[in-house]
Amino acid sequence: MWFRNLHLYRLHGAAEIATGDLQNLLAEKIARSLGGSEPRRMGWIMPAGCRASELLVHELQGQRLITARRQERILPASVVREEVEERAEAIETAEGRKLRRQERLALKEQVYEELLPRAFVRTQRIDLWWDHRRQLIGINTGSRKRAEEVLDLLRETLGSLKVTPLAVQTLPMRAMTTWLGDPGSRPGDLVMGDRVLLTAKGDDGKLRAQEVDLDSDEIQQLLDSGRQASQLALGIEGRLAFVLHDDLAIKRLRFDDALLDEANQADDGGDAVTRLETDFLMMTQALGASIERLIEWMGGEAETREAT
């Protein structure tokens, strides 16, 4: 249940919707297995698993959890290309001529359609956290593209959804570079980690450092040469550690051991749903407070134009 990554979005003018009504709307877009010729499909699934609960949404103290399932057929381009080449060669040998470009494209489409039903299916579970009090949505995926796909599914489910990526007053890259280069600028509860991605202007590329002292002279020299931090390992004392990216994505989330121990010691009576909800509530309490603090570190939230 504990999220590993987080893409954050601000809700704009979201209408109140009762949990029961949301459950019914989600049920209309419930996940179904891929058809034989479908390349991909998304739908909602039960966060606790269909054997444990029929609930498609869990709500606790204004925090909602819903889960999407994404299925995609994996058909490597190299497999299609090899099959096309074999068939093209056979046709050209039999007819004594070279295939035209349009004929090759038609052959490629035919091969793709024939091989797709036999392709492996990759299944991904993507959890969505909906914070009603803060009017935030957080999606547990390392990919911005996947996060947007889940939002599209939620938009289809609700009929409309106005959201924009969370934005702050100080650009994350500028803030991270300042904290890295000037220890005195760091907030009191900010804990520096041991990894960074430094980006240079121009064509000098990127330099990734892991398990290093970020206050070392070597790192400072790189900053002095004009490099900037586009990823930085940080922590909030007593809550969690993470890698912050320059688009405000939060990755490699690790929650404080004391919090995990407290969750493990909570009495769930051996019930999977109770365990899920206990972990979810404790996680979102830590995340919500941490996100508020992160926004404060960066000068507050920036106004964004509402999405439609």
C-alpha cells in the first residue's frame, strides 16, 4: 500500500460527490480483460482485491483511495520487423519484383494484427490518492504519462475533471541547486540525502552521483562550474525520504521506520481491508503534511490556469 512514487495535481472547483455515487460511477468503468485484438485497456479495480472487498473506493477522514488497472500487449518492434522481412522476401522471390513502400506498410499492418492476439500482456496497478481537504490528487507511478492516463480515465468516469500539475513559486531546480550549494539556505527540517543528478547548460550532459556526501568539495566545484540539480535526494525529519525531480515529481519514497513500525503494530484483526485502510490513512497523513511543508520550502504554491 505504501506509495513509492508520486505525481501531484491540483483540483480546481471539484464538485462534491458522495462516496456511494463515486462507487457507482467507478463500477461503470470497471476493468475488463483485454480483447484479442486490443493493444491496451484501462479500468478500475478493487484496491483491496476482489476477494477481500467489492469496494472500488475507500474513504477515510476525507482521503480517498481508488485503483486503476492498465493492461497492454507487448509486441516488440523487432519481432514485427523480422516477420515482415521474411514475408516480403518470400513475395519478392515468388513474383520477381521489389515490393513498393505502400505494399510493405500494408504487410506490416497485417503482421501486427495477426501477432497482437498472441502477444504477452503486461498488467500494471496504479493507485490514486484523492485528498478532499487539500483538493489534491496524488498518483503512485514513476511515469508522468501513466499518471495522465489515470487522470483521463477518472475524467471519463466523472464526466469532467479540472486539474493541473501542482506548481510552486520557486522552480524546483532553482531551489534544489540553492539548497545543495548553500547549507545556510536549507529549512531546519530538511534532511539532505546522498544522491543527485546535475545538469549542465549546453551539451555537457548530465552527471549522476549516488551514495556521496552532497556537501563535499567535488559537488561544490561542479555547482561552481554552472551545473544545476535536476534531481536531489531529500528527507523530512521523522516522516519520509524521497528524490525530488525538477518537475516536482516525488520518487523513491521511503517512509520513516517509526511510522512503518507504528502501522505494523496496529491491530487489524487479520482483516485485509482493515490493514489496507490503516496503512492508507497513516501514509496519507504523513504525505499530506510533508507536501504542505515542501510547498512552504519553495515559497508557496503558484497560481495555475485551470484545466478543462
